[in-house]
Amino acid sequence: LNIRKFNSILFLNLSHCGFTNLTYDDFNSRVGYRLLSVDFSFNQIRYIDENYFRFKTNSGKNELEHLNLSSNLIERLEDDSFKYLVNLKFLNFRKNYLKRLPIKLFANCFSLLS
């Protein structure tokens, strides 16, 4: 599947796909231009690259509003894990193995509601 053809994707469900890590090169260079919602639930994600959500639209910002990371194996997040998610409104990371959240994790998430 060549995702580059789908640069107008708004909603993407990648749940139950067996992902273990989210690294920038795996996904970002191929999709994200207009992406509003991504569901990564029920994978085996342990690690999220701090640049993973770096994709931008033509306006120069990331438009992602909904992010579901629930039911994974995430043990820790970096301060900068969500730094590009300035429009994020809803975040779900229930049922992971997080013991603490970095102080600066949501520093740029100005629109976060829940």
C-alpha cells in the first residue's frame, strides 16, 4: 500500500495493527497533510519518537485534533512527545503502563480538552 497517494486523509484507524514503535520515518513522510484523527489503540506500542507528530499542513501547522493511544504498552513519554500537537483536543492513553508524565508533555497542546 502506497500511502503517499492518500494525502487528503482526515481520519485514520490503525488499531490492532501490531505496531510496536512510532518512529518519524515510518509514517510521517507519507501522510498527515490534513489528518484530523488517528487511532493507534490496541497495538503493542512501547515507544513514540519525539518527532513522530511533526507533520504539517500547507498552513505550516499540525492539524491533528484526536489521538487515541489506548491499550498499548507505553511505559514513558518524553517531554517533547506531543510538542507539535498544537491543535490536539482529545487524547486517550488509557490502559498503558505509564508511571509518570513529564512536566512539559502538554506545553504546546493549547487546545486540549480531555
